[in-house]
Amino acid sequence: MKFVIAYLAIINIAAFLLFAYDKRQAKNGGWRVPETTLLLSCFLGGSVGGLTAMNFCRHKTKKPLFYIGVPVIIAIHALILACCYHKGLI
């Protein structure tokens, strides 16, 4: 259980930082983080960090792939965690 919590903390911080970095680069005209990388960070467990960054930085909030996709990923992760908890895996 400690591993799961540590992993989720790290991946959510990483996702938040990726979104924030991409927003900063968008403002400054620099190298951008590919959208697939941002979504992959969410899919790998950083969906809460990604959604938080989207709202905090006002980034990717007008793209349906993100404003619909990230909450759907959160719901999927919640279902997976609930099933694992129910079966005693975590």
C-alpha cells in the first residue's frame, strides 16, 4: 500500500509539473510537451495532478481530449482502485 501511495504522489507531481511546464513554454514560444506525453502522464496515474494543473494554470481547458479525457481517466482509476481494494489487493 505504501508503494501505491508513493507512486501516485510522484506521478501526480510529475504530471502537474509537465502541464505547468507546457503552459510556460506556450507563453514563451518554446519547445512544447507533446499532448500524448501529457495524456500518458495522466493515464499512468497522474490524472489528478494533470487536472489540477489544467485548472490552476488554465491550460488545455478548451480541448475536449483533455477536459473530457482527463476526468474519464480519473473515473477509470477510481474504479480500478475500488476493485483492487474490494478484492483485498491493496
